[in-house]
Amino acid sequence: MSTISPKTIFITGATGLVGSHVVEEAIRKGHRVRALVRASSDTRWLDQWGVDKVLGDLADPEALRRGADGADWIFNCAAKVGDWGTLEEFRSLNVDAFRHLLDAAVASKVERFVHVSSLGVYEGRDHFGTDETVPTAAESLDAYTRSKVEAEELALSYVRNQALPLSVVRPGFIYGPRDRTVLPKLIKALQSGRFAYFGSGNQALNCIYVKNLVQGIFLAAEVPQAIGEIFNVTDGARVSKRQFVGKVAELAHLRAPRKKIPLWLAWTLAVLMERRAKRLKSTEPPLVNKARYKFLGLNLDFSTAKAQRLLGYKPAFTTEQGLVEAMADLAPTTASTSPPVPAH
């Protein structure tokens, strides 16, 4: 149980992968949770956990005011995520609508605000121990990460100009139980034999198990020195793309992939296939695009020394432990049919 006195926490994105785990941990710590949910959202777990629901979305200023009113902390776990789409589409939710949440936080005089960003905000190149002193990329490889850069800039402007007690947490590639998108897609690619590494596959993957991320989010809210600061968070140890994908294959009882595409060819394909998809106004991402090149082709190694030093961040789970839990949740024979009830 947390030594922090119980808080009322307003959480956006509460039905998603990250948000649902944040809700679960908040309840375990004895906090009161208020969640922003769309009318169409599956709230089965939130209902069982006794969470107060605020109907609306980030584009609804009135719903955000209701959610923020009387809240001690706000955790923004909502975002439009993806590797394909226009900048305007991503910007409308990740930046323009986010502004409404920041305004509501200022009006309600919240004690703490934690914004979940992304390690994708750094330049689309190889990284070797990159830390928070390195500036974000003005021009990103894809629209999603460009919108996350703009969201960070907006959030930090509220720290400077409105004295909002806000912290930013930058996770890498997030995986864990309740993921119904990324790992399932990877497993399908492995099952079909279509998966191929870009280059050797020995490049670092900036992965973080969702429960490690949740730990970082709560530390950013609990530690006074975190206000106005940005923190990289990952699983802490270097994990290569080959190690990660190989472990997923092993746990899924599939053959480890061996196909490799030379980096130069992968980049050329990404450029050409994106150009063609945009010309055809395709709503589906091409098989190879710049975002996937970044994920599979670049060495993505980021320092978490600042989070360790200022927050006392020490991931509780290794990547292997996280993958075992994530894959068990996906397996039809082991997947839970009802949500776990957090211990109070």
C-alpha cells in the first residue's frame, strides 16, 4: 500500500492498455479513481472495480471539466496511436483536444499532472544511451510521433506559463496483458511466415512492460522533484529485437523467424511504399513504412538514469517476465474471462 494519502485521480484512456493498468494500480494503492470513457467503450472492468465514470472524450471540454473538478491528480494516458494517418488526424486528439485537458487541470488547481508521451519524440536515428538532454525532433518520421512532440511542447508551456505541476513520462514500445493490437499482430506475422528483421535484428528495442510503466507514472506523481521534468522509462536492460521477437515466438510455440531484409532495402521500400499509399489515399498502412522501419531497423537504446536518480525508478519486471505475463493473457486457454479485482 502506498504511503501517499489517498487521492482522487482523474484518468484518461482508462479502457486502454496503459490506462486500465493505471486504474488497477490506483485502486490497489487505495486511491479513488475517476475515468473518462466514451459511450461506446467497454467499461466492464471499470464497472467491476467500482470506478466513477465521466462520459465524454478529450474533444469534450465540459466532460474534462467534470472529470478534473475536485481531482487531486490527473494522468493523461489517452492518445491516438498508430503508424499511419495524416498529421491533422493525430494532432486533433493528441494536441488540440489535449489542450482542453490542460485547461481543465489549471482551472481545478490539481496537485499533480502526469502526461504519458513517447520515446518516439527523439530524432528517427540510431540511439545509444540517449537521455533527456537531447532535444526532440522537429521533423519526425511519422505523424504520430510528430503529434507527440507537439503535445509535449504544449504541456511544458503550461508548466512555464500556468505553473501547472506537470511531469512527462516517455515510455518506449509498450506491451503487456490486455494488449489486443501489437502483440497479436506480431504473432499473426510470425504464424504466416511473413515476419522479417530489418538488418541483423541485433539492434536494441526500447521496450517497456506496462506494469513497469505504471510504476514510473506513479513515481512521477509522488516525487516532488518530478514537477516540470521529463523522464525516459524502459525495462532498463538492453533487449534486442531478435531477443524480443524470439521470446514471443517461443512462448507462442512458433518457429523463431530467420528472414532478414538489408537495411538499405527496407528504407527504400518504406519510402516507395509510403509514396504509393499516399498517392492512392490508402487508409491502411503499407507493409513497410517509415514508422515500422524505425521500430525494426534502428538501434533504440535510451538512458533511464534520470528516472532512477530522481524518481527511484527500478523496474519490477524483466522483459522476459513481462512477456510471459502478456502471452499468457493472450492464450485462449489461460486468458481470464473476468477482470482481476485489485486488493485494497
